[in-house]
Amino acid sequence: MDENTISEDPIHALLLVLGVAVVCALLVSTSAVTLRPHYAANLEAHRLAQLGSILGALSERGYEVSAQEVESRVVELAGGAYSEKLDPSTFDARTAAVDPGNSIAIPADRDVAHIKRRAKHATVYLARDGSGNVDLLILPVRGSGYQSSLYGFLALEGDASTVVALKFYEQGDTPGMGARIQDPSWEALWPGKQVYDDTGTVRIGVARGKVSPGSVDAEHMVDGISGATRTSRGVHGLLRFWLGDFGFGPYLERVRRGEG
Amino acid sequence: MVGNRYWNSLVTPLIGENPITLQILGICSALAVTTTLDTALVMSGAVTCVLALSGASISLIRRRVPRSVRIIVQITIIASLVIVVDQVLKAFAFEISLRLSVFVGLIVTNCIVLGRAEAFAMHNGVLASILDGIGNGLGYSLILVLVGAIREFFGHGSLLGKQILWTTAQGGGFDPLHLMLLPPSAFFIIGGIIWFIRARRPEQVDRSEFQIRDELQEERR
């Protein structure tokens, strides 16, 4: 064949490589620009679908809020203040959580949720009453179950302590065991539980086994799922983490002071 | 016959020269994306597209590429095609693209693609290269779909998300095999497929490269 006649001249090689690079760059950028709107719409729909899971749970509890009425804000977790720089529609907490510039490593002794790193910011969702006070607060939570990451939302009343609903929208634990954190019967245990006790300590969690009805814990804890100890501990840990000082603690403090 | 040659480049990679079972290429993605059948199908389609398009474009410029820079040129073309395929999936098959995560991007490193570019597209015409790409893509797809179907069926009791066996968790009598959802099961299944094919076609069995010396016999001598 004529393969031996190909010029090995370096200038020719350079020009050819440049030519291929330009054509490929054009191809990639054209497709990126053309397909970007589709991708952005998919991302937004995905975010709304996740939010929809908790809104659906809320409407079952008599809180009728639509995704359009919900105000979304980005919170800087360390101080608990709203970030004015980050736009909730473009801030992606999941990407930020693995980006060394936008996340921090959690000290091992504080990492009760077993997530190793968390983003510096988080998107929260709020509904306000007629006079502008926070009526409903939706916080994203994540942690580790038995064999998968758990992603969910915790909805609190305006007092930032009374649970309205806890809903996991993504998990991959064993069906029939850990996956029962998505069972309506288990979800129904959460409404009305108090995050804090009178001294302001985070007491919410999942008990090992059953909660004895008369005990102090009955106000804060729900029954563990039998046969799914690791998943139950995972939910317990993630609630303690995200409601504690390293999670939304400082932000919830502000909400309670009426600065939400 | 010319038509015969084209037909062969399409058909031989299915079993006779299957990239996974004979050449043992592309194993990494075959383990990663075959927990369910739908991800296996989408991945198969993506790899077949990249193979056909990269075969066509590399064959098109094969007479102008100096040997010294051919790998760079091939990788540039393959990587660009993979990025485009990834973007198309994100735009039109978003849910699946979330589950395939990085594995579409990793098609760049799939040895089948570069292997076919080097071994075939650099020496053959455009049409033959496209058919060779599609053929190898289909050979890869065949194994992926088989493994994906077996793993989803025994691991979830379903196919393409449709429940076929009712699991004990749903009140039925089928206890899903948890192992099927873990990567080692894909090794076992691919190993089983290779065993089956080579038992049927002994010509595919590798010649052993080293003869293990029988030291006892040597000493006796």
C-alpha cells in the first residue's frame, strides 16, 4: 500500500495535528453549545423532582406548597448566613462536595454521617407566611447507609425544631431491609418529633430497637428498622450531623432568632 | 468477492473475534455498567457509535497521518467523539447518564476503540472501517447485553425494570442474589461465557506461552 509514501516531515505532522485539533474542537464546542439548553433543562427538572418528593410528603401532612412558591437560598454552613454570591439555580451541592476548593474535610471524630467531606454551602428551601416569617424550612441531608449513599430532605416548622417530614429520594440499600427508610409507614413516624430538647441539645435520632413510649426519647426519636441496623444508624448519624454545629446548626440558630 | 469481505468485517467480531471474549478488551466497563440491562444497552449503543464514527474519520485521513503522530491524532478524534456522545446522552437520556456516571467518558480509554483504529481503520477504506466498527461494537454489545440481562434478572428479578420474578421483599418467592449486583459476578459470568465459547471453538484457546518445567522429570534425566 501507499502507507510508506506518507511524509514524515515534522512541519507536515504539526500542521496535520493542528488541523485535526481544530476540527475536533469545533465539533465538541458546537455540540456543547447546541445541547446545553437541553442539559440545563434536565438538571433543573431533576432538582425539582427531588424537591417534589418532599413537597409531596408535605401535602400529605396538610402543607400545600408548590415548587414555584418555595424560595430557594444558598446558605454558608460555617456562619449560617445566606450567601449572596451563589445562585441557588446554578449551585450544585453534589459537585461542590467533591471539589476541594468548595468543600471541607470533616474531622473523623465529628463525621457521624460518614461522608468525609461536605460542601461549604448548601441550598435550603423556605416557605413564608403572610408577614414574611419562615413557616417551613426544607434542608437537604445526606449520609451513608448500609451499602449506598442516602440523599433526602428534612422539613421543619418555622420554629426550626419540629419535624414536618423526612423523605429520602435516593438510596440503594437492600430492598425490604434498609430501603424501608422510604416506606410510608416509617416516614409517618417522623412528623412532630423535636430536633432539640429544652437545653438546646440535638436529640433527634433513630433508636436502637423500639422507643419506649413514656421515655424522654419518645419526643425526639423514632423506632429503628429491624434487620437494618446499619441503615438505621446511618439515618441517625446523618440527622445528628446535619442538625449539629458542623451542619445546619448555625443556620437554624439564626432562623430561631428570626433572621431566617 | 468484495461484498463478502464487508460482510465478514461485520460478522466475525460477534463470536469468532469477539473483542471481549477473545481479545479480553473492554472488561472494565463490562463490569461497571452491567448491573442492569438498560445501562448495558445504552453503553453498548454509545461504544458502537464511537467505534463506527472513529473508524470512519480515522480511515478518512489515514493516508495523511505520519506514523510518528498517529496515536495522538487517533486519541484526539476518539476523545472528541466520546465527549459528543456524553453530551448527547446528558441532553436526551439524562436519567441513564446519571447512572452511567463516568463510564461514558471512560470510553476514551476503552482498548477496543484505539485497538480497532490502530489495527483496522489505519489500513482500510472508510466503508470497511465503519462496518468493522459496527461489528466490533455489536460484539461488545452482545456480551454486555447478555451479562446485563443475567445480572438484572438474578439480582433484581426484573428485566429492563419490568418485574418478572416477585422478590420476597415484594411478597413473592424469589430471593435476589445479592452477589449479582457486585462487580465480581460480572467476572464470573464473562468467564463462563468465555469457557462456553472456547469449549465450542477450541481454536480460540490460547496457546500457553510458557511450558512449565517438570523438575522431577528433569532430575531423573
